[in-house]
Amino acid sequence: MADIMKDLSLGMGKAVKRAAKYTVGVEGRGGYPSSGVIYESGLVLSADHTVEREEEIEILMADGSRQSAKVKGRDPISDLVLLELSEKAGTPAAASEQKAEVGQIALALGRPTEEGIQASLGILSIVNGTYRAGRGIALEGVMRSDALRLPGFAGGPLVDNEGRLLGVNTVGSSSGTSITIPADMAWKIAAKLRSGESIKPGFLGIRSQQVELPEPSTLKRDQATGLLVVGVDAESPIAAAGVMVGDILVGFDGRPITDHEDLLEQLMTGMGGKTVSLELLRGGKREEVSVTVGTLDRPLRDRIHRRGWQRGCCP
């Protein structure tokens, strides 16, 4: 048993040493620094909520040197930001070759200070989960672990027992819920941000529940369920469109809406700022209204994310 524990301990040490090469510190806000992961030479992925500036961001590299950086692009849903260094530098992270599984050992890493790499050990508790951030916003496929997130760990890597990247640690809401964006998803988001593609997820400001449609249906198509509107946020796109509590949403931009996943899928595909038609059942009669979908821009993202960190508790 002693030999097993010794081998495990040495293995964890080697994993941290390997991952430390692509883990950096990020100073992009007035409070405590955060961490980041080298996506490719000259580019760093970090947690969006920890980067309040667009420029004059300082990156603490693995070798102790410092580089200036600026924001290349942001994705408020995943809470990821891509930073461009002033020079091409850094060792890119290597993704884990094994499929992530619940119960496997995972290490959360951070480099918030010049004291060096920091690490916390745990296991993967959720793989391929769903995180709901409110306002009809959901992120599918996320991971969670019970590795302790120390101050400044947001934006840092979650790695396997070989030091390979499992994902990028972020914080999902003002409640402080920690989530991990899987490496393949994070890399896809980074590629979009690198190419300059704007990620503009939309929101409506609706609270709803799935219901069976009344019979006989007036939709002239085979659809058994829709979304009953049970709440409308004040000053939201859905309120401006005249949608009321009691309406049943059955279509969005010409596509049937049968459950929350249908609606979320539409909102996450760059609908922010677009004007689309909503198909409703109101008093048993079919109606159409136009709505300009809201964009999850910086101010709205801040309302979702930032309240907790302004109190000084800063993952």
C-alpha cells in the first residue's frame, strides 16, 4: 500500500509539472489575479468574468516572465475569453487522449501569483452535464469536479493524472457554481474567437414550462407540446413583443418549439440582435408576433456573473 501511495504521489507531481508549462497567470481586473491556459503560442484562454479590461492585461508566464495582452474575443455563455499576447510565446496545452469519466482523478491548477504553480486534487463528479445560467441560457456538455478551486484558479486548467488538459475551469454564475468547459469545446470556442467570429447568444427574458397542447390543435401540424409562459422579465425582448403570461410558445423563427431544449438551441446559434417571428397560442388561437432577440452582451453578462466577485470572493 505504501508503494502504491508513493507512486500515486510521484505521478501527481509529474502531472502538475507537465501542466505548469501551459498554465499562466492573468491580471485583467482590479482585484485578485486569475489564471489561464495557453491555447497556442501567443494566445491564452481564461475566464471571461475575470478580465474586466480590453487592453493592458498582464500575463505571468510559466518561466516567470511577464507579457502584455489584449482581448481577442469573448464568449459570455461559456465564460471564456481569448487573450492575444504582445509576442508569440508559451507552450500550448495538450488535451487528454482519454475520454473523461466520472470518478477519475483530476487536478485543478492555477498561477495567480509569482509564488509558482498551485494545485488541488479531486475527482470528476459530473461529465457531460448541463449548466443553466438563467434568462433561458443553458450550456450543455460541461464537467464538474470536487477539486478545491483556490482564489485565482478561475480560467486555469483541469488536468488528468498525466497532466493533460481535461478542460478550462470557469465559474457559471453569481452563486459561484464552478464548472469546467471540456477541452474540445473550449478549443472550438477559441478557434471561433481567434478567427474573429462574433459569438452573440440571444435571450428573450421568458420563464416557461412544458405543457401539452390543447386539442384540437390549431397548428395544422403534428406537435403535441409547447412552452407555457409563466413569467416575463420586465424590460425584456419578450415583454416588448407583447407576449403575456398564459401564452403558449409553439414556434420560433419558423421552427417548432416543443420543449426548453428546442428554444435554447435556437438562442445559442447567434440569434442575438435578430428580429424573428414567435408563434403563439393565445386563448386557443394561433398568433404571430415579432421579437428582436436580446444579445448577451457585456453589461448583461456582468449582471449574471459579477455580483459575487465584487464582494471580494474571487475564484
